Amino acid sequence: MKRSTIKWLVAGGVVCAAALALSIWYAVAYNDSRLVAPMDFSTYVFRPQDLPMLCSGGLLVVYVLALFVTVFRWAFRAKAERHATSYTRTVSPWLGLLGFLGFLGFLGFWSYGVNGSVAPFIFFAFFGFFGFFYEGRLSHTFMDERYKENAARAQLQALRVSFALEVIALVVLGQRRFGGNLDYTLIAMMIVLSLSVALALFLSEYLLYRYDHDEQMEEGGE
């Protein structure tokens, strides 16, 4: 992914977060906390004062859709290029900044109180994008047999840890209602699943970097 594209994605995320923060402040200070505090949407009536919240929310949705399209298009294109060469794909370590988008998952606590929506909790999976930092450190590395073995070992270990976390959450949350509320159980499960996905993505890149770096250090010491 080009550095200019990364800058635009990061800048867009900052703008969306700032717009949402300002609209929330405006709603709390001058609009009786409409669309911020829990409310009954079956009786909702539009008011011009609601425009800041509606616009910032719409802007956030558009940004997230554009982010998904950009990242997945880049991932598929990079995968095709990697199969055609013996070197790893070229990734900027700055792409790891996208991992901060995982903090958008905390919006789920707000959206659940407003309209019962739990979809924003999925954003916790974006913490896995921090792994791009370590993938960037291994950009354009020759994929010899040792590298391929390390990649397979790192991916297997990451999947084991992620699977163990999911099993523990399933056993614990399946015993009873979390906090005495079935909705809270669903929220807890979504958070755990999203974080387990993020953990698998991050660990696979981090462990690969550690394995490769440690072996290079051992060879250098010899």
C-alpha cells in the first residue's frame, strides 16, 4: 500500500474521530444529549440540531466502508503478487497505525445504550492491524525454507493462543448470564471473539518477526 494512501486513511480516521467528538459535545451541551443518551427511536422526530450527530455518524460509516474496501483490495492484490515472487510483500511499518482503529470498539458501549446496537464492538478486531508494523520490518525478505518454517510455526502458535482464548470464553460465558443479563453475555462474547481475531493477526506477525530476528542474531553470534 502506498504511503500516500496510508496517510489519507490515518488522516480520515482522525477527522472522523474529531467530528464525532465535537458532535457529541454539541449534543450534550446544546441539544439535551439527543442521539447520545439512550432514547426511544420509535418516537424520534428530526430536529435541525440533530444534524451534527447525524452527519458525523454518516461520515464514520462512509469512512469505515472505504477503509474495508481499501484494505481488502490491497490484501488481495498483495497476496497475488506474493505468489508470483519469492520475496515477502512490501509493507510500510506505518500501516500499523491502523491498529488504533481498534479503539473504535469502545463506541459499542455508547451505541448499545442509545439504540441497542452492538455492531461497533467488532472494531476491536482492528487491534490486529498493529501486526503490520512487524510485517513491515520484514518487507521484501527472501522466503527461503527457514523463513517458511518460521511463518508456519508462528501462525500455528498464534492460532493456538486465539483458539484457547475462545474456548475459555465459551466455557465461562456459557455457564450463566454475564452480569445477570443475556445482552451482556452477547456483548462479552463479541468482544472476546473480536479480540481473539486481533490477537491471531498480531501474534502471527510478531512471532514471525521474533523467530526470524532471533535466528539471525544466533547466526551472527556464531
